Amino acid sequence: MSAHRLFVATAAIPLLAVVFVVNGTVPGLLIPTTAQALWTVGFAQSFINDGFSLFAHNIGAPEPAAIAFGLSGALATSAFLKLGLAAVDAYSAAFALWLTVAFGGAYKLTRRFGGEAMISLLSATLWCTMPVVWFHNGYSMLALGIALLPFYFYCSVRVLDRPRSIASFVLFVFACLVAVFMDGYTYMMFAVATGFAFLFSLIRFRDSSLTDIIIKGFTIGAGLLVSYVLYALYVGQAEFIASPIDFFRGWGANLEFFFIATKGMMFLPDLMGISDARTAQEYFGDSSVFKSSFSAAVIIVAIYAVVTAKADRKAMVLFAIIGLFGFYMSLGPSVKLFTYRPEGMDQLMPKSYELFSTGNAWLSEKLPGFKNMRASYRWMALGVFGCWVILAIMLSSKRWSVTQKAIALIVVAAFNVPAVGIIRNYYQDRADVGSREAVVQELAPLVRKGETVAFLPYRNDFLVNYLASKLDIRTYNIGGDKNLASARESWPETMKRFSQDEIDPDFMANVRAVLENEDADAVAITYIDLLAAAHSGPVRDVFKDELSDIARKLDGDPRLAASYSDHFAVIRLNPGLKGMGEAWVAQSYDPRKDREPIKLEKGSTVSFRVGGLKPELMLHRGWSRFETNGIWSTRKVSNVLLELPKHQDLNLRVDLAPFVPRSQDRMKVQLSMNGHDVFERTYVGRNDGTWRVETENIKLPSSILSEDGINVLEFKVDPLLSPTSIGIQDPRSLGVMLQQISIE
């Protein structure tokens, strides 16, 4: 190794250590996140359980599961697991590996603009410690994709500089593959930045040969196209459902977010008392929009560099355009300045709340790729990248004084330092991820390697990725909304009958059906929420009383046996028995034995917005949990048991809100009392994206009321609609929200 290379490697070590600490990627000490780490490690472990595979066979059965994003990171995690690292350290090591690649890419790009070795190392350190990088560690591979932007772009520059080089071609295709399988947002940013650079090269180098221009275009087009096609083939679909434009508005950044830090995120602004305390309830979108957007220091330094323009003006113009485009797109379709969300409104932002339009809505609605960049604020990563490159050009130029460069470095570095609480969280996250091993060991004696286990009730089960892969069992469950939706399409009919995150009236019968149909070797009735349990904090039980009671009843069946732990009851057929099919289950089990009606006297009201009702009773009848404004039906047929006065005609008042948030939505609602149709109406959505409470008065003749006073009011809804259709992260399928029932 030459003396120069030895110096660079030696100087890089302490700077990389700073990068690793700021990003929480120190194996044996820190980890950058919890849920995404467990989710990724689950895929990574499953890849190597079958020798080595690009698909997970332990989760998302019956079909092997493709990881929806982050394959590049998961494969690196698999390699470290194979080397014998513990799961928590394998994830940190994989993160550190890719951050090292990102650091190297930022170093090489700065060198490309003439930066000396030490300046280029410092420039790379600045980039890899940018708040837009380390904040997104909780979003796993998004953070790595942002960190790798200089590496991706360096590979593009190689093609533009040396289009006839085979090495440049290979490196660019490699970058495209890493990018597309790392994260979709940053893949789009990479493509956009490369497109700008290619157009700029055509204008700047007019004397380039036609052959070179064709080779450049072919290499860039082929790399991006081939990588996207391979990704689509891997995940099994070419594109995902686009979100409504109000989602793009809601997740666009307020202008003040770029210049005023959020309290608790940055060390220096907190110390100086210039950060602002913000809560998610105050703003459209979610907290990531305002927590990650602060970038004042690098913006101001970049503006200073452009204005003084002592270096390569043309290159600065290119990156100024790239940066401006990134920040422009990060605003979303609407300009917002100190724009707050009114109480009672959801996270989506109607157009009426904008100061004025940015004019980019058509990009988000019409153009492929852009349509899936629904968290608009994330475009700011491209904006910060453009500013950082301008800073790198400034640091590389001999026309700026040492003092100017030192001030620029110090200012940007000072505003990159995270708050102490962020570093503390990395330490706690590592402890929390490690503690989940206790859940694995708790379940281990109750299941056997290779068998199929259904975890019920199912949810968006992030922790099941880790559980199933560590125990090397197969399960239908899987973490990740996209992965769950894909897996559910191939589930057996007995599994499809369960309602997500609910204990419905047929829950016990459906557990029996899964076992009697031999669709699973065992059912793990799970007292913990396997989504919440993947996040930081202690593991907590959900519905334990109801579920443990169900487990005891199933254990009392002479054909079934149960084994128990603190958080699980595993039900299976007794040894030696063969499944008798669900016809036997239907004959032997009547889920309607236990009925507890809501009693209503004449003139009385039951409200579904306040206490006084047992939530589990509503869950069993096709309703979700109580919320602030009422309770949502989550099945096409749901019911309420009412104890009503006998032998007299009654007038029933029902206050409900159909979930029809868009003008094109239609929902047919039918009500029946004891099997007699008493009401039917088709509700139409509104143009403002909201839904309203409807008051329906229904006459009930005494002839249809039950002699024993217990009456079944049934709600039939068609179709159910998911909030995901309007960009709300709620996986349920909703019918009507019930607010109150009264009789006169």
C-alpha cells in the first residue's frame, strides 16, 4: 500500500467511527432502530435457513416471500449472521458496511471535484452525519439509500467522464441494482440527479462525439431499466397503488421546518434555545416531516458558495438546479408556512389549506415513479445532496481561503450533531432488540422446527419475522403492509376467515377449522401484539383475558391439546389424530351460545363514543375497538344484540358514518332486525375528502321483535373500504362508524 493510501485509510478510521456513532451502528454497543431491525433480520435469517435464498420461506406462507424493500441491506445482514454474529450485531454491522460504502462514495465524489485527501474525508464525514441521514435510521434502508446518494452519483459521473470504460459501465449497473433493491425513494432521486447530469453534459460538452453521447445514454438507460425490471420481477408487481394527492400535500414540508429545528433532535439548536417543540397532532402528515427537515446550515453555506462563485460555476449551477428541484418537490403540491392541522382532521391535507400551489401535483399524479413518492418531504434528501455537493466543490477549490473553508466545515458539522437523547435511544434500542430473544426462547419449547404455525389473531406482525426465522418454523404471518397483503392472497380459506387484529364471533371455530383442515400443525394464540412488540419498550399483552379464556375452552376439547407460556397458548390436534375437516367443526361448535345484549328501554340511548360497554363484545360481532368518535364495523356483516321492549311498535334511531371519503366512493348499507330487512341506503362520498354522521330513523313493528326480548340488529355493508386508499396508514377495511342507537 502506498504512503498516500495508508494515510487516507488511517485518517478515515476515526472519522468513520464518528459516522458510526452518530448513526447508531456500533456492533456490540449501538443499533439504529428496533422494529425495522427485527423485520430485516427475520428476512436475513430466513434467507440462510434454506442454504441461501433471495426469498424468505419461514414467513408469509404458503408462497416464499420477497422482501418489499431493503434486499441490499438484508443480504449484508445474512452474511454477518452466517459469520456468527448475533442478530442485533449483524444488523448494525450491515448498516456500518453500507455506511462505509457511502463514506467512500462521498470521498471519491469530492476528490472528483479536486478535493485534497483530508478535505475529501471531512466532506464525506459531513455528508454521512447529515440529519436527513441519521433521522431516517428508524426507516431502515431509507437512511442507507440517502447516505449512498453520493456513491450512486459518483457512479453516474464515471459514465459521463469515461463512457467507453467497461469498468464505468459495470460500476453504474451495480449502483442501479443496489439502489433499486435498497429503497424506492432514493432510487428515484438517483435517477433524477443522473438525468439532470446527463442533460447538463450534453449542453456543456457540445464537442462530444455522437458515439460517446449514445454510449452515455445507453448505459444510463440500460442500468436504470434493467434494475427496475429485475426489481419488478422479484417482488411480483411493476408498481404499487398510488396515493391521493392530499397525501402528498399532508406529507409536504412546511417552509419553516427547513430553518427551525424540532426540539429534542439537534444538540446545538436545543442548547441555544432556538428549536421548536412540535407534536404530530399539530401538523398534517406525521412527525417525520418536521423532525427530519432541518437543513439550514448546509443551505446557507451552499447559497454563500453559489453567490461568491469562485469555483466551477457550471458545476455549481448543475447542483444548484438538483438541490432546488429536491426542495421544490419536498414541499409537495402546496406551499405551507406555519400551516397547522385543525383539531379533528386527519393527516391528509385538503387543497383549501395551502398558501398557494407549487404546481408539481401533475408530477405526483401522472409520472411513473413520482406517483409513489407520497411522503413528499423526503425529496429534501436530494435538495440537501445538491447543497452538500456545492459545499464539496467549495472545499475543493483553491479560490476560497482556508478561513472560509474552516468556517463552512465548522458551521455545518456543528448543526449535524444529534441531541444526546438520540444517542441514548440507540443504546436502549440495542437492549430492546436483545430482549426479544426472551420471547423466542419462551416459544421454542412449544413448537417444532419445520412445522407450520399460525399466529392468531394476525396483525402486521413485524416480530413474527424474527420469531419464525429464529425457530425455523413456517407461518402465514409476516410483517410489513405490502408483504402481508401479498401473502394473504395465497392463504388457505380457513386463514382468510380471520379478521385482522380482531376476535370475531367465529374466532374459536376458525381456529378449530385451521387444525382440522390440517392447514397448520399448530395455532399460536398470541397474547402480545406482534407489531407493537417489535418496537422499543416492554412487551405488553393485548386481549389476554379473552384469548386465554378461548385457549382454555379449546384445551377442553377432547381432540385438542394446548401448551402454555406467558405470552402464547399453542393449540394442536392430539398426537395420532388426523384432521376431520371443517364440516365436523361446523357440526360440533356453535359460536352463538353466549349472548349478552345491550338493554334499551323506551327513550334511552346507548352511545358508542363513551364507556359502559365491553369492547370484546363488539369485537366478537364484527366491530373494531372504541375510538374517540365511535366504533367502526370491519366486516361486511356485523351485528349488535339489543334487548328491547316487547309487544309494541318502536322507532329506532341510528347515528352512523359510512366510510366514503372520496367523491367516487359508493357504499350500500342494509339493516335487518331478526332477519327482517328494515333499512337500505346507498351513501355517496363527498368532494372534500371527509365523511359525515347520518341519522337514520327506522320503524320497527312489534311483529318482527323477538319474544324473548333479545334482538339482532344486523349491518350489511358493501363494499368495505380501506383507509390506505386515501393514504392513511390503517390496514383495516371499514364499513360504518356507529355512534349511538336510541329508541323512542
